[in-house]
Amino acid sequence: MSQRLIRRAALLLVFAGCGISGCGTTGSDPILFPEVRFEVRPSGQATFTVDALSGGGESYTSVIGQQFTATAPFDFALENAGSPFEGLFRLIGVCSNNQAQCSVDSECAPAGSCDLGGQQITVTLTVISGINQTQVSDATAPGKPTAMVAIGALPAGVTPLPAHPEVRFDVCAPLPGRATCSTKTGDGTFGALFSGSFGDPFISYLTSGATPTIYFYRAPQSNINSVLTRLPLALLGVQLFINGELKETQVGSGEVIISQDL
């Protein structure tokens, strides 16, 4: 079975379980918010920036303008966030005349062109609520360096506000022989499967995914925690950022646990 099918099967297995058991609850009540994923799939290798990422009228600003390099699917996930959802992702190349970074030829004026090196990305937004799934995709193309996906829309003239506080977990898997990894530099293993949960004292969300994935947890109360395990057992790295500031890093080959008071 291909890596893509294995990865998708793992995600569907957990999503199916969520639909049956009320994934995301610590009790018997169903959750109010869906599982939301933005998958950035490159053709080969691609460097991109996140120009917009929002859910429920809140913007996740710590990744806005950041560059990421992907050689396989790279996920951004929202937990505990309501609609609408929107993401805008932009390819990054270099100017032929001065090696400055660019996305379009106009950024290389007065002479020169923007060389994207044949990079392309397809972005898929998937919203799963119980047994219902909604999915939209967009892709870059020659002359179109951005991919934008959205489900729902804010009222005209309304701008998403920053999340307060913005809680973010970066999940990656170290390369063989290494003890650390980073979602930003792309120096980790792509496609390593993991499962676990995120939550606060009142609610928890089951999750399953593949590295690298960046999770945002909206509006936790009192504290925030995560328990993640790589499948099969091997090193997994988790970093917690609050309002863009690194608060904790844990790497382990069993349960990787992070817990922070807010």
C-alpha cells in the first residue's frame, strides 16, 4: 500500500471512531466544533508561506508570513474552532537578477523574472463533523503562485482577529539518527503517523495525523495539554507555542506529554 493510502487510512480510522463515540468530548455530549485540516501537498519539493489562516473569525498569526519547506504533505489543523475557515498559501522562489525572494515577476523589477523552480502545491481544506465531511481544494499553476481555500465566509468588511491566547503545537518526527526536528526547516521525517489528544480540563479532542502537522487549539480554559504517540513507536517531537513564543519542547518514543497552565 502506498504511503499516501496508509496515511489517509489512518486518518479515516480515527475520524470514523470520532463519529461513533463523540470524538472530542470527555463526557457523553457531542462536540460543537469539527476537525479541520489544511493539507499542503507539493509536487516534489516546495517552499511556501502562509499568507492567511483563520477559523471562526480568528486569525492564527504566528504562522502568517512564515516560510515552510515541504517534500510531502504538510498539515495545519484547527481544534475547537468554529466556521468559517480560510487559508491562503503562496509559493516562494528567487529573482533571476538578484536572488531576492519572490512569488511573481513584478517583485523582481526593474529587470529579472521570478523563478519558482517548477514548484507547485495543492491545498485541500477538509472539515469533518461527525459522519459529515466537506472538502474543497485549490492549486497553484504557472502565473498563479497562490492557492486559497475557504468554507463559509465572514460578513463583508470583517477582518479575522488574532486568537487570544493563540495556542499552537508543532508535531514532527526526527530523521533517523537525529534527536530533534523542526516543522519550519523541513528537516524532519515526512509521513510518520501519530495519534493522541489535545485538550483542557473540560474537553479533549482525539486526533490522528502524519508529520509534520501544526495544530492550533482555540480558547483553552485554565491549562492546555497534549498526549501524542508515534505509530509504530519511534521518536516524535512536540513543541508548544503560546502567542508565538516557544514554551515547551518534548521528544520521546512513547507518550509525548505536554501540559501548561495558562
